Amino acid sequence: MPEPIPFPAPTRLAARSAVVVGGGIGGLACAIALRRAGLTVQIIERARKLREVGAGLQLTPNATRILRDMGLMPRLEEVAVAPRALDVRSGRSGSTLARAEYGPATTRFGAPFMVVHRADLQKILADTAEAEGCAIALDSELTSLEPSARSVRAVVRQGQNLFAHGADILIGADGVRSTVRNHLYAGYDGRKGPPAGPVFAQRVAYRTTINAPDNYPPEVRLYLGPNAHLVAYPVKGGNTLNIVAIVKETKPVGRWNAPGNSLDVLRPFANWAPEVLKLLESAPHFLCWGLYDIAPLPRWSFGRMTLLGDAAHAMLPFLAQGAAQSIEDAAELARALQHNSDAEAALHAYEAARRARTARIQTDARRNGSIYHFSGPARIARDLVIRRTGQGLLDRYDWIYSA
Ligand SMILES: Cc1cc2nc3c(=O)[nH]c(=O)nc-3n(C[C@H](O)[C@H](O)[C@H](O)COP(=O)(O)OP(=O)(O)OC[C@H]3O[C@@H](n4cnc5c(N)ncnc54)[C@H](O)[C@@H]3O)c2cc1C
């Protein structure tokens, strides 16, 4: 196994201990990065088991570069697929509008595009965090925070009992409905920025996995149609096909299991290409997922507490960047703690390095969501542009992938 490439040698260390609230991809990546920077780390996770729900995840070079530098590539390669192309198709006819090969982009960005089942990535991160000495408290829900000038105490409910975990700094990696964010913004002067809270995007994602059809190619297929789109790619070494069907929905929804072939899923796809219908009809069930993001926040860090991942910048999945950005956050936070001697200054440096970039991605992801669902003349014009762009489809996101 290749040696992990270490983060730059610390010049100073702004904190010795951290509590990370949330054991999702962002929280676990953060725990590993902070541990390697020399901090002791306590993860607090509300779930009884670390179990990522949902299905697949596209990992772009900006994320795989960091995972590689963390030494995780050998394990990732065992379970992930390196797709060879992005194939954008018309949902109605199934014909290819444009095809962009990942190979040249991988060479240019110096790290691969990968697709992986999110449970596999979470397991790799959790195993690594535990093996390197991060403590993980499961079934532990953060209920309140008690900050002081030199430390932070997280009060946690575990069954009927309350416990306190104290540390020099606290990172809220507790997702789009973040308790830490609510706490930080409770006393915030609203005139300084918009209130923080999830916004329903009027989109629902139906997610499922099926056995990959024979000879299914290692590529990401994006089918575009009026008011709906569908993404399919293989995961689990190519044996499983991940399918996400995204449709317009005006009523806010949380999350539920829908039986396969349910009308809700199939109705928007009724006139689509037979290859799309075949995929949807072969799914035994779907996990239905309302899509929410938050508006870019005016700040993330308050004293010795900060936010990371979806808690800081929940975004719509139309640039496949939510998890990638949480991994970038983790690396940047570790760097900031190593290069500042003061904890509060380090958290501000981290936020300063990250906030504009993630805000731009949040905004662009919203815009992409609208473009994907164009109908009528706008759809025809969009398809024309896509056909002309061809391989250039990936170049448009140089600014994301090359970071
Ligand atoms: C349909 C869809 C497709 C997507 N596709 C991609 C993709 O291809 N590529 C990509 O990069 N991103 C993608 N994303 C985004 C990605 O899934 C998220 O951005 C990412 O998982 C966020 O990770 P996180 O750790 O910040 O938050 P979460 O995964 O939400 O983790 C938060 C954790 O905090 C815990 N928690 C919450 N409250 C508390 C509390 N009070 N106390 C203790 N623990 C608590 C939760 O149980 C959870 O484990 C997609 C999202 C969706 C919906």
C-alpha cells in the first residue's frame, strides 16, 4: 500500500482537541484530517450505526486528489469505478447529445473521476478514522452547546442520559438541518445576512440500485427531458447500477421508501426512451428524497465553533459537489489549524478560504437544476448548445476540478 502523502508539516497548532458533530462523509473526512494534523478527535453521531442511505456518489478530481493524498486510493479503487465518459442523452429518444471522455480530463487534473456507493466511501472513512484513534460516539445526539473563551462543551443525549464532551474547538458537520448551525445563528443579528435554513428546491430524487445489466459500460449517463432528468452509473466494482431519477414536485417532501414501478416515479418518464423505462421498471423499490439546499451563509465561524459540509453550504446535487466540497473543507480546516497559532483565527482563515468557492457552487448548482429541466424551445436551444460543446462539457468546470 502506498504511503499516505502527509499534509504540510505544522508550523504551529491552533488547537489540541476537537469535537466533530456528525459522522457523515464530511464529518469523517474532517476527523481524519484533524487527527493527522495532531488533534485528538471525538465524533458525535446521532445514528445508532454509521450507515449512509441513498446510493451512489460521483467523486470529481478535486475530491479524489484529497482522498488520494490521505492514502485512501487503494481501498477506494477496490469498490469504486473510474468511468470512461460522461454521456449526455436525450431522455425522449435515448440518442447521445454529447459525450465527454474523462481520460484527458483526468490527465489534466492529475486525479481521477470516480463513482462509488456512498456506504462504501463512508466505511473506508470510518475504518480509517477509528484505526487512527478518532473516538466515535454513536447514538449520541447533540442537544446544546456551551462555548467559553477557551473551549466548547457539547451536550449530548445518549438514551436517557446526558453527557458532555469538551474540546478546544467544535465542528458542526451535522448536515443540511444542522443543530450546530441553528445554535450559532440563534443570537445572530439578522440585518447582517439572510436567515439560515433549508429551502425546498421543488425537486424530488428517486434513488435506487439494481444489478448492472450485462455489459453495461463504465460511464455516467445523464438523460435530460422536460421537467425531469435521470442519472445512471455503475458502482461496486461495476456490479451494481446506481439510478437517480429527479422530477419536479411542488409539495415539500422529506424521505420515504417508494415501491418500484410506482406511478410517482414513472409518470414523468412515460414518453421516454425504452432504455430508460426498462431501467426504472427493473427497480424493486426507490428511496424518495426531497432536495433542499441553503442560501450561502454570511459566516460559518463563531468563536471556537465552525461549520463544515452540508451544515455550512448544503447545495443541490446538480454539479455532484456536496460531498466533494465537504472533503475540500476537511483538508482546508486541517491546514488552517496547522498554520495559525490561535484557534479563532484558524477557524476564520478556514472560512475565508472556503466560503466564496462553495457559495459559487451552490448558486451554479441551482442554475444547472433549472437548465436540466427546460421544456419547449428552451430545451431545444439547450440541446443544441450541448451538442456543440461535446468534449468541452467537462472543461466548463475546470475551476471546480482543478482546485
Ligand atoms: C440525490 C443526491 C445526489 C448526490 N450526489 C452527489 C454526488 O454525486 N457527488 C457529491 O459530491 N455529492 C453528492 N450529493 C451531496 C452529498 O450527498 C452531501 O453533500 C454529503 O453527503 C453531505 O455530507 P455531510 O457529512 O456534510 O452531511 P450528512 O451526510 O447529512 O451527515 C450529517 C451527519 O450528522 C448527523 N447528525 C445530524 N444532526 C445531529 C445531531 N444533532 N447530533 C449528532 N449527529 C447529528 C446525521 O445523522 C448524519 O450522519 C448528492 C446529494 C443528493 C441528495
